[in-house]
Amino acid sequence: MIKEVKAVEDLSVMFVSIILPVYNRQETITRAIESVLNQTFPHFELIVVDDASTDATSEVIKRFDDDRIRLIKLAENLGANAARNVGIKEAKAEWVAFHDSDDVWMPQKLEKQVTLAIQERAGSASIIYTSFLRFKSGETEYIPAKTGQEKQGNIHNQLLLGNFISTQTIMLKKEQLEAVGYFDETMPRFQDWEIALRLSRQYEFLWLDEPLVHVFYSNESISADNNKLLQAYEIIFQKHRDMFEIAGSYYLANLLFSYGHNLLLVGGYKKGRKLLFLSLLHRFSMKSLISLLCSFLGHRTYKRLYRYFNTIK
């Protein structure tokens, strides 16, 4: 059941540290920061971690005259996950939220999460996340999609089937991040899925079904790099295979299919076919069988069939 957010008289009892990593985003960082400063909930610090930008990003940030902004400049480029971890360790607040330099928060995003945290006394167990809109190639997608899957409470098994939580939407306690070991700095993509898998093993989630974050996908985004996608699948597979095995053959087969299918989309035939075959061994599905057979028709044909039917994901 989706929680209804009711008014809370005094929100000043809470203070939130917002962490925003940035690298060479002089064109979008102003919009991202303004969307935080325009929050209806004012009790926060905004920790902007400049990951050794080589453009005018830091100069743009310094133009803001607001004592709530803290700028940390890294001496070398460490990657977004390392920058987030620096921000977490510097955070002064008990509660932490995240933002990205390409994206926009809606004005009531933080207020609604804080209100729910106070209302539910979420101090002990819950991580609070919201829905979001993803803008990609002229299309808008509402995430999480309206399906029959449970989206709050114990959602570990649902997350094993694929991620529906974006880093920019979550608010949680700093101690929860410390307990699971921060963001994995080796993850080139899927960092939100990877940490959600670890967090959901220990904590329950509360869901605000409102699109309180707008996520903008571009060709320059990390999420647009296919090589990094495949690297991320390999890390998830090697690091968390036990999670999928414990959950059951259905979950492991789904991971093997997703990894193998994405390998085939970029021409990785040998390993892709092996993973699809392993998926079939763990749990038979027509989707896996048809995908395996279609892989012998060639890379271009496989991609055309995928786009045409739009059922193999």
C-alpha cells in the first residue's frame, strides 16, 4: 500500500545532507543546484563534490551565494561513486539524499520525504524513495512502472529482477550507508541498483509514488556507454551471484538472460550464448530459447528482431 503523506507541523526537527557529484557539467550544474535551492524544505546542506572538472564547473558553482552550499574540489578524477563517498563522509546530517548534475528535483521533493520520515518514524528501518520521470530520445518514461510488483517494504526480491530506484530519488540515514559499505567505486554503471541490492537485504523501503525527480538521459551520460553496461553486469554477477541463487532459480535465470542478451546486442556472441544457455538450464523460458536461436542469425538480425518485437529485455 502506498503511504499517504500528511502534514507535519514542525519540519525543522530534521536536517538533511544532499550530495551532488559533478564532473565537467558547466552547462547543467546551475539548473541542478537551483532545483535544490528551490526546495520548500530549507533545512539542508548541499555538498557539491567536483570530481576534478577541467571546464568551468567550479566557477559556475562559486557564483551561488548561499551558505548551505559546500564545495569540495578533488585533486584528481576518481569517478562519481568515489565522489559520492567523499560527500557521505563529509555529511553533517543524520539523513542523506543524493542529486545528479544533469537532473532536476521538483520543489516539494525533500519536504515530502522528510514529512514521511517524521510521520512514519522512519528512523529505524526505512529508506524513502520517490518515482521519477526519465527523458530519453524524445520520450518520457514514468519509473517505477505501474505493475503488480510490490514497491515498498521488503523489496529485495523485486530488485533482483531489475532496478527501479534511482540514486537521485532516495533519502536514507548516513548510518545505513556506513552499514552496507558505501557506493562500490568499481561500478561503471548500475551503481544505484548495486547499492539498492545491498541496502534491501537489511532495510525496508518506503515509496512516494510521485515523479519528484526529472532524470535527463544524454549521449554523454554514463548510462549511454554499452561497454560500461557490460562491465557492470559482470561485477553484479560476480559480486552478488549468491543473492540470486538464494532467492531461487527464477531470479538467477533472469540475471543470466539479461546479461547474455545485452552481450548479444553488442556482438558478444560466445559469452552471450553461453549465458543464455545457462539461463535455460536454471529455468526454461521461451524468451531465452528464442533469443538463443536468434543469436545464430547474426548480430544485425538479432538487433532488428529485438527492436521489432520489443519483448526481449
